[in-house]
Amino acid sequence: MQKAITLAMAAGALASATAAQAQGWGVYIGSRPTYGYASRGDDWAARSVCSGERARALEGRLRHEQNEGEIDPATADRMHDAIDRLEDRSRDECEEGDRRAIWGIAQRFDRIQAWMDNEAHGGWRRGW
């Protein structure tokens, strides 16, 4: 009787573990998943950088601005290279789970976005 109960409990544990593994739990930073993005102020940066969404958004915006003729091809190539370098670096830092480095990468993406804004829309140079 005790063996039957033990066997039933082991089968139940195995079934629940298999079901839990099938669920996606979000962006992984380092060796542990990050739950509850609202709990820390820098989690939005980790989520956007580590998922690749920040780099994809900048690449899309760069393509748009270049197609509109707002950014010249040489500058667009330099911006594209800068985004690619940060994207490669972000993969390494996200695997290691280095939140400070991830935050630094997010800030560098911000600077690229500002560079793009300045080139495409002139900023202070066009006298608005």
C-alpha cells in the first residue's frame, strides 16, 4: 500500500514538472528568469535589451528614416554598425546576467536613438 502511494506521488510530481517546463516564463537574464518586471526600475531595460526588441526597433526606425531620405547612407551604415555591435554585446551580458552592463547597453541605445533623431530631424541645428 505504501509503495502504491509513493508511486502515485512520484507519477504526479513527474506529470506536473513536465507541464511546468512547457510554459514560457519570459526573458532570461543569466541563469535565472526575471519575474515581475515592475518590481525593479531597471527591469524594463533588461527586458527590451535582452529580448532584442530595442535593437529591432532602432533598426526599423533607421530603415524608415533612410527610406525617407532623412539620413544619408554613410551615416546610416555607421548607425547600423553601432547597433549591431551593441546587439552582440547584449547577448553576452544577458547570458551572464550583468544588470549594470545591460543598463549601460540600454543607455547606449538611447544615445544611438538621439543620434538618429538629430540626423533625421536636425535637432537644434535646423532652428526650431
